[in-house]
Amino acid sequence: MNKETVKNIRKGLIADCTKCFGLCCTALNIMPSSDFPIIKPAGTPCMNLRSDYSCQIHSQLREKGFKGCTVFDCLGAGQVVSQVTFNGQSWRDNPKIREKMFQVFPIMEQIHEMIAYAAEAISYDIPATLSDKLSQKLMELQGLTKLDSDELLSLDLVMYRYTLNELLTATSDIIREDIIAKLPGAKKVKEYDHARADWIGKKLKDKDLRGTDFRGAYLIATDMQNTDLRAVSFIGTDLRDADLSGANLSTSMFLTQMQINSAKGDVETILPPHLQRPPHWIN
């Protein structure tokens, strides 16, 4: 799969709320927390959802306690479910599809997340055999987005995630090993393995963490100001309230917009080119 095709696939993972029927505001379950001030069962529209599927407090979400809404990113799953899976039919106009549409949305969201990871992995300089396997997996995942609602509901997403994770891990290891080998001093790859580590609140300011594996790690409220995080693997890492001010994430791997949205940063934070600086970050 050529780079231009992959680039276009990644562009298609940008959410367009104008083409969605407010699915993130209806399908998902919400419980009171620091991210949300209300209880909202799955399948129940948020009290702030307008009749045109826009949010009546969109410009004041964080001020009114809905921080979680400013973090969430469906990666374009909402518009695909609305316009492709259900052919532009709204759950309001056709109540018969309501329940099924709400059930399909989180499934499509997971598929889009896997597509984003696979597309990113292909963009790296990796062996042709690995790139070919990722290309095949990416085409397979894209095919899933065209399934009808019943087919989507019957999918075994665990199987798809397992096979993709093997390819993502191989990609991450190749990139990280290359970076670590170039670091000064004798370095062992295993010294940079902090997968699933509990580093909540840890002080990592000004550290050189290039090539670290943070898969599934808890970095909640971690201080990573001015930290070098190039070639770091962030698959499934919890970055809520982590301070990334001045950090270099320019070549961080498998970092998502949701992770960035949940963290803190500033104008000095260097992000990968496919990610946007959150508007709530300090300017």
C-alpha cells in the first residue's frame, strides 16, 4: 500500500460532527466524575443535545464540568455509522433503528481506532514483509466499516485486536531498537520496557526517555515537562492530566488525539504532525 493511500486513509479518520446524529452524545454511558457532572445511561440523549444534533454548551463544555466531551474523539466513526451503515437515517426520524445504531457506534469506533494504528504503522520505515502484513490487515479493517449493522454486531473484535497488536508490537520494537542503539552509552532494550507500569504522578521532568515502551502504562498526572519522548510507544497509555509542557513527542508512536486531549501541554509541546494541539492547552 503506497504512502499517499495511507495518508488519505488517515485523513478520513477525522470526525465530522455535521454528518453524525449526535452518537457520542447518545450511545455512550456517562457516570459522574471529574470529566462529567451527570449520570447519562447508554442510549439516552444528553440533556445538552439540540434537535439538530449540535451541543448547546459546546463553547463552555469544560467550564460546565463536561471535560470528557472535549477529550473524546470517535475518529470519524460517528459519520460512518450515520451515513454509511444506516444510509443517512436518523435514530430520531426512524425509532426502529435507534437501539441498533447506538450498539453499532462503539464497535465502529474500535474499528476506526485499529485502522488508525495500522495506517500509522505502515508509515514507518519497516521491513517489506511487515509492511505487507499491515497493509493486508488495514484493507481487512477497512472492509469491516462497510458491513451492515447485524454483521458489525456479530464481529469478534478481540480476535482482530490480537492479530493487529502483534504487528504493532513488532513495528514498535523495530523503531525503538534502532533509536536505543544510537543513544550514548551501552543500552539494553529491556531497560526501556515500562509496559503497563504504574507511574501515576511520577516526576519525569527533563528526562531523556527516547525509545521507551509505555504500552498500557498509567501515566496519570505524571510530570513530563521538557521530556524527550521521541520514538516512545504510547499504545493504550493513560495520559490523563500528564503534563507534557515543552515535551518533544514529534516521533512518538501510536499516540492518539484522545490521549493528547486528556493531557496538559503548551505552545512549546512538539506533537506528531497528524495530531492537533488541543484548544484548552495553555497558549
